[in-house]
Amino acid sequence: MKVDNLLHDETLSGRISASPSMLLHEEILKPQFDYELKHLLPYYIQIEEVMTIEYERLGLISKESMVEIVNLLNQITKENITADPKSNMSDICFAIEQYVESRMEHPVPNWHVDRSRNDVQATAQIMFARENLVTIMEEIIELIEEVLALSNDNLSVPMPGYTHYQSAQIITVGFYFTAVSEVLQKSLNRMIKIYDEINKCPLGSGAMSGMELEWNRAEMATKLGFQDSSHALVSVASKEWMLQIAAECSNLATVISRFITDLITWGSSEYKFFVLPDEMSGISSAMPQKKNYPILERIRGRSVHINSYYYDMLNAQRNTPFTNLVETAKEGGSNFHPLITCMKSVLKLYTAVIKAMKFNKEHMYEMCANDFFGGFSLANLLTLQCSIPYRQSQIISGKYIVAMNEQNRKPNEVELSFLNELCEKFGYKSSLTEDQLIEIFSVTESLSRKKTKGSTNPLEIKQLIDQQRAILREQKQQIADLKRK
């Protein structure tokens, strides 16, 4: 066969003799091109600049050519490159290359020698993920700041606490929301560690096994803001960074959904613990007396999408060989941006709710005052002061509360004589006074009785808020340091 018969119009590959079909272009290549054009183009330009500078360092191109290429790269915008099956195979890397080469004064044969799209694409993807992870962490910081402000403003505001959906003990708004902030800070810590772990540069890995020229991978990594480079195959084949980010977002979305479920309950007409302003509320088209909080339902409903996106990415990698399947990886990561967008939305909406909600303090106090939350304290005191065995103290305490409820008495309407009779019936003598019995069922005293670290005691919560604020300052500094690298 003559050489002339092997020559075709194709300018990108001698292996195939036709441009991508319109089916591939419309269904796969152009959507991918458009996605990368919208989200990854700045990273591709940065990568190309760093590689061009490295070509000059290696002595493969002149300084003048390097400057010319870098200038041309900086002229590329979303408007002046397009997906074209014939001229660039609807591939953004080829489109960038074609844009530069078609505008150079003289050909530079060594530009783009010894390189692959694989590590370039992997580098751009991680740079995009890294930046969005920082944005998510900043959203979490804003949420934590609002949660801590709410906790501090409601440090000693009592409210019923529930176990098994039953009123159990008196807690405070500050106590509950310092639990929220602690959970958020733990997630933030994990994200900071994920950032450190994924911040390794794939550039220089080539298709899968490294490059033939002596590329300075460490220097290229530094110029692109990475702290290190990584194993060539891991760089291009592993998408663990995607799973790590998605998994932590999924975990965080799940716990936020639990917090929101509490708020949905607390905002119901049966509880009325708080209100949201009218501009954050909804109405019923049929029942004019109702004021709904659809924003809470939206947050809980939206959070489940994040779990689904994570499972999608996880299943896309399961049973996939640990080799470089670029297109499988692209398809498997197609929901990464929706996950990031959804996570940001959940955090923004939750922050808005925390910032706007106002608690019905008097109503919550009355609920605490009208329920016999002091049963646990009564049992403790019967044992500690009267030497009644603890299980017997529990029985006596329970029977006392049942009798008071049957008589429609409030907790502060104590009847010491009946308690003494109960103790004698079980063969014990009580030395409790009426003042002690009143104090046991006091709302404010129930909070200060807690002595352990991390309890609902307002003094302990104030200390905890101060500690969490100190931790948050450290976390903010860590994130600022990550952004400067």
C-alpha cells in the first residue's frame, strides 16, 4: 500500500480515519466539552502554562516561544473555543492546542511532546474539586458561627429534651445547638484532612506509567498549588478523592437531615418551640389558619440527593479495574458538580434558618414546668440522702409522679406526706424536706444540678461555646492556609 493512500484530512490521529459521529458528539462529547468549558477551563489554562514553562526549562522550546504560547493561552475564553468533531474531536484539550498552534507566528515542534491528556484531565478535576471543597468548608464555618451565636443567646433557655419521642429531661437551647456545632466541627476537621490527602498533583503521570522526559513534577505541583505529586497510576486511575469528598458530604447531609427533623417537630402546632419570619414561611391554600415551614422540608428532602450522588459515584467505580478508564471516570463523576451544588444549598438554607428562628421561651418554660422532669433527681436523692436502694428509689419516684398526675397536680404542687407514705410502704424512711422536693422539680435547678463535663449546666455550656469558638478560629486559619498554598 502506498503512503499516499494512508493520508487523510484528519489532523489529530493516524490511527482512525474518521471524525467522531454526530451521535457521539451530541450525546457524549459535546456535553462533556461544555461541562469542562464551564467549570474546568481556568484549570486547563493554568496547567498548560505550567507545562509550557517546563518545556522551556527542559530546553525544548525557546523563551520567546514560551512567552508567545503563554500569551495565547491567556487569550482563550469560553467564547472562542468550541466543540468541533472534525477539527478538535470535540475535546477541550485538543481545542486548546489547536487554538494556540493556529495563531503562533512560527511552528514549535516540541510543544506538547511527551505528554498525555490523562494526567492533564485528572489534574484539572482535582483542582476543581479542591476549590469547591474549600467553598463547602467556608459555608460550614458560616453555619457554625450562626449556631454558636444562637447557642450563646439562648444559653439558659430551658426546653424539653426527648428520648424515644417522649419528654425525658430538661435541656437548654444552648445545650442542643452546641451539639449541632460540635458535629459540624468534626465534619469540618475531616474535610480539612481530606483536602490535605487529595492535594497531590497528577501532572507528569502521563497516560498511566509516567513520562519519558525529566519533568520536574515537584516544581509543577508547587506552581499549581499542590503540596506533592503522587504515584503515576494512582494519579490517573484512582478517583478516591471524589469518593472521599462525596462520602463526607453524604455523612454531613445525613446528620443535618436529623437536625432538621427535630426542627420540623419543634415547629409543629403541637410543640410551637420557635417561629420563622413570614418571608421564610408558607401557607395552606385550603386552611387559612396554617403557617407552614416548607424550607425545613426542602432541606431534609434536598439532603437525600447528596446520598444518592455518593452512591452513584461509588457504584460507578465498583467492579471497575484499577487502570485508566478515562471515560468511565468522567461518566462516574458526572454528578460530582450536582453534589457540590446541592451540599452548598443545604448549608446555605440551614444557615438562613438558624439565623432567622426565634424561640418561644415562655412557652417552652411552661412545658418544662408542667411536666415531672425531676423524677430522675428524686430517685437519686432518695438513694443518696435516705439510703434507699436505687432501684427501689426509682419505683417510689415513679409511683409518686403517677399519683400526682392522677390528681392533676403540677410538679411544684408537691405533697411530701404522700412521698413519706410511699417510702414507709416499701420499708424505708424519707428525710427529704418540702423545700428539697420543690427544688427537685424546679426548672432552673434541674439545669444547675448537672455536674459533668458536656452536660446541660449553663456554666458548662458557656465554657463549651468558648472552646468551640477557639477551635473554629483554628479551623478558619487552617482553611486560610490551604487557600494560600
